[in-house]
Amino acid sequence: MSGILGKKIGMTQIFENGKFVPVTVVEAGPNYVLQKKTSEKEGYTALQIGFDEKKEKNTTKPMMGIFKKAGVKPLRFVKELRIDSVEGYELGQEIKVDSFEGVEYVDITGTSKGKGTAGVMKRHNFGGNRATHGVSRNHRLGGSIGQSSFPSKVLRGLKMAGRLGNAAVTVQNLKVVKVDSENNVMLIKGAVPGSKNGYLVIKPANKK
């Protein structure tokens, strides 16, 4: 399996080899297969899977049709994962965390914590302007952003103040400390993106 969907439960620490190890507890699965995408029909090969049950009244009719066809209850978190072949997978099939037994390192994608609007010093680590010797009131501002007669415009992509956080973030090469198949729980060394109860996409590490 190329990945699994999960939810961040929180952080704790365990005792391993005489040392305390900080770990993130992730509820990974059960996932359910909702659709199979093939290169003949859709032009690519992937599995659409879902995680975390929700009420039918909070589900749109198009998604409800997908869930009924797969024979599963409405699910809150739905993603497509690319895979080499969809053979061996059936609609409604349950995917549990035991598919990650033997995997030592993973890449985890989540939505980072939103920190609201931030200035350039906090958002982009600008050093700021001088705070003494003079009447300058420009201490934490970004400074000049334009040019003179050429090109007479503000270039795109400049680092400015704006929204910080609340964006898709991937952390690579996180060590899997333990996989608890009985409780569908995975212990990951260190921190993962997002807040408690945030949804995650967990994949085997791409660079290990």
C-alpha cells in the first residue's frame, strides 16, 4: 500500500533503550477503498480511500453515491493515493495499520497550525531595521518593494506580511517507533504537522 490516512491524537513519551523518546500518537485506519482509478479509464492508477465515519446528513449526495456503491458508511476524510496496480483491491475493502508493519520511516503530510496574519520578521525571519540613532519609525516593516523607472512595478513572489500557517506541510523521514495493529495506532518519533485531531496522509519514506 502506498499510504494510509490517519488522525493526530496527541504527543507523549515512551521509554526506549534507557532513554525517553518523544512520540506522536497517530490513529491510522481503518481505511476503506471507495474507488479504483485505472490508466485505461482515468489515465492514471490510484485508489480513493476514506477514513473517519460521519453522519449521513452531513454528506453531499454525490459523495453519498460513492459511499453506497462501495458499501461503507459516510467518511469524513477522503483522498486519492497513486499506486502501481489496483489488482487485489475491492470496493469497501478495509485497510488497517498492519500494512505498515516493517516500515521504518514515513513521510507525513498534514495542515499546519494557523497563526493568523504575521509580519515579515515572524513569517520570513527578516532581521528588522535599526532601532536606535535617529528618528526612523521603520523597525519591523519589510522595507522597499518596488523599483524606479524600470521595471516600474512590484515583482511577484516578494516576501511580505500575510497569513502564516494553515498550509499543507510534509515532514519527511520520521521514524516509526511502534505499530499497534490491535488499536490501529502508530507511534511516530518527534512531531508531525497540525493540531490534535488533524488529519494526516502517511506514506513510506521516499528518500530512505
